[in-house]
Amino acid sequence: MATESKLILWDIDGTLIRGARQAVVAFHAALRRVYELPPQIARISYGGKTDAQIVRETLLLHAMEDPEITRRIPAFQAAYLSEWQHIAEKLRAEVEVLPGVRAALDRLAPHATNSLLTGNFVDTARLKLEAADLDGWFDWRCGAFGSDHEQRNELVPIALQRARAAGMQVDAEHVVVVGDTPNDIACARAGGVRVLAVATGTFDRATLASHSPDALLDDLGDTEAVWRAIWG
């Protein structure tokens, strides 16, 4: 990987794509298999959380104790991945790349390294982006995932460490997180990096603005506005 001036860490759901409802189907099927849950699974907000955090919060509502939740998370991750064979075709048909995403990635690629910072486990992150034909845009040697740490606020240092190990000379001041939730903003703040928030997920512009991102856009449709937001 060539040395670049910027490392851009993209969230996936609500930022790059939407409509991955089949992933929730697979997630719930894996929860039932591994944790023996009933057909009706307790609902929580998923926005900006890691997959392991979603597992834990869901199971606590089903009165399962923390040690047992933790012990089975590796088995859950494997079961979740195996469920994708049942949903792959439906997922490809339903997933939608959000407006401006491809143009923004194309504009930024010659000048920065595009990677990922997402709550998804790494294997299912790749499968989601493959379904959207976006996986080739990202340097998978960098980035950080929900399989790296349960707490999203711990992911920026992991991404920085990986970027440096891959040969990129990058400091926190040259990193930008792009995401659609307050948790993306908090994660960037915890990691000491800049953040571009986009109101393309479940949180509206006013809510995101109240968390004081460095830049805020309604969407990624204006490529030059994205460029200016990334470069500050």
C-alpha cells in the first residue's frame, strides 16, 4: 500500500449501504441456534453498535447472564457466518448502495486510503460489501471491525495500528471517520480523529449536529462537498 496523506474509515450500514434486512434474519437465526432463544427475539436499537454489543444487549433482555453470553460469542460468530448461505441471493437483491457513495470513493481513492470502521464482524462486513459490489474499494489490511473489540470506541487505535503495520505513515490528525450515528462520532472523538457525519441512516441531521461532528452532510450526493469535508 502506498503512503497516503489520509486514512478514511467508513462505516457500512446507513453510511455506504441500506436495506440489508436479510442480515438481521441471519443474525436472529444464529442467536436462536447458539443461545436457544424463542422465535420472538427482544428488539433493541442496532445503530452504531458492534455485533457483539448487540448480542449482549439482546441476551440481557432475555435474562441470560454475562459470563455465558461471552463464552458463546465465538460460536455465535461462526453460526452467523454460516447462515449467510441461506440469505446471500436475497441480500444481493435487496441491498442498496446509498447515493453518491461510488462517486465519493472514486474521487477520494487517488488521494487517500479508503478502509472501514464498522461494528460488523469482519467476515460479514466483507459479505455485505460483496453483495453491494463495493468490497473492492477498500484496503482490508487497515480498518477495524466488531470482531476486534466489543466497544466501538476502541476501534480507531486498532485501525491506526493496522495501517502502520501495512506501511502507511499516518497520524491521528490524518484520519477521518465517516458514519451515520452518534456512536460513530463518539468513536472518532475517543480515538482523537476527525469525523464526517452523514444523515443517511436512522438519525436525522439535527440529532447528529447535537453531537458536534467536524463536518455534517445530508448525504454523500455532492462529491465536492464530501471532498471538502474530508480535507477540512
